[in-house]
Amino acid sequence: MRFEIVTLFPELFDGLRTGLLGKAQEAGVIDIQAITPREFTSDRHRTVDDAPYGGGSGMVLMPGPIVETLDHLDEARGGKPTHRLLLTPQGARFSQAHARRFSELDSLTLVCGRYEGFDERIRGLVDEEVSLGDFVLLGGEAAALAVIEATARLLPGVLGNEESAADESHADGLLEYPQYTRPEEFRGERVPDILRSGNHAAIARWRRKESLRRTLERRPDLLETAALTDEDHKLLDEIRAER
Ligand code: ADE
């Protein structure tokens, strides 16, 4: 899968060359290209922004260099389609469902807003707007990094173990169960006996129950949309009776 990032700060994405995403690039599973609209300006100062019409503080990203960049990317892709995302606090809140949907694409183009804003006509150039959450960043870059990481790790061959993406928090609409490793006892806290019992059915039931308990305690809103079985409802009744 191809990730294209339109940003004034392509060097912010250099970090993607390390770790699992670096390996995935070396293996050709993903390709990440960060490109700056400054390359597509014609004036001496490589201007990408200007003062807002109507006055006010701050500078606004101009649409021209962004269009030129998107056109260049289209050409480099050989005209193959992409899905264009704008990262902005006004977008829909990014979720695992977005990551799942994006991981089905051949190409995702992420356009990062920057400074105090961008010309409204840039909105017309993208397919979708996404926000990382209800807070304001300096620009869309950190949000783009999060979208790339959440999406890429769902692609076959990026995580070592295919199962790890299936089991974790949010994969099935619930938070993940607690995990333990050695030592068996740490500062007086013991690993639950059942995890050392070797009884795989009992362990699976315990994990499902703890996953439900965590979700009920921390994110009860998720239970409203999670796909719950009859057995899950029984476990939830047990948990409520225990409280
Ligand atoms: N740009 C600035 N703030 C942002 C946010 N919360 N999400 C996505 N892009 C942003």
C-alpha cells in the first residue's frame, strides 16, 4: 500500500523508517512518500501561504501549491486512484473503523493542514476529513502519523504475528484483557492462577470476561456498539453481580 503525505515538514516523517514500518517499507509491503508543496511554487520565496481575506492574525495555506502537489502525485502514481484525506480538527473523529477501511486501499493521500488554517477551497480537493480528537495540534502531521501507523499495522506482513491485530483493544469493539509475563510474582502481585493452568478453554473464557469487565469499567459507551453474544451477556451479568 502506498501512503503519500502532503506536508510543509516532510522530515517529520523520517521516523517512519525505523521499527516495523521501516521493515515493511524495506519488504515492499508499504511505500511512504512525504512531499512538500514548496516544491511546486514558482516564486523566489517558495510561498505557500498568505494573509487571510477579511483580515485577522496568522497565515492561510494557499490552494495552488496543494493542487500542484496532488497533480504531481497523481502523475507519479500513473493515474491510478487514491483516497485523499485532509487532517483537520473539523474532521470526523478517527477510529479503528477508519483504519480498517483505509487498509483496503491501494493508495492513501494525507494532506496536512498547517499554521492558522488553510484556504477553504482545499476542502474541495479531498474525499474525506479526519480529526485525531477534540484538541488542536500545530498541524495535521502528528495526526497523519497516527493514521498511517494504525492503517499500516493492519496490512498482512506488517505485524510479525497475524493474530496480534485480531486480539487487541478495539479490534472487536472491546478493550483488550490484561496481559502478564514473568515474573510470576512482582512486588506482591501474582499472575492470576488460571493463566498458568494450561486449561485453554478456561483461559479464553477468563480473557473474554476481563475484556468485557475492562470495557464496562472504562468505556461503557463501547458496549453499545460491540457485537456481543449470549455468552457475553451472561459474563456481563456475572461481572455486575460481582461488583
Ligand atoms: N490539525 C490540527 N489539529 C488536528 C487534529 N486534532 N486532528 C487532525 N488534524 C489536526
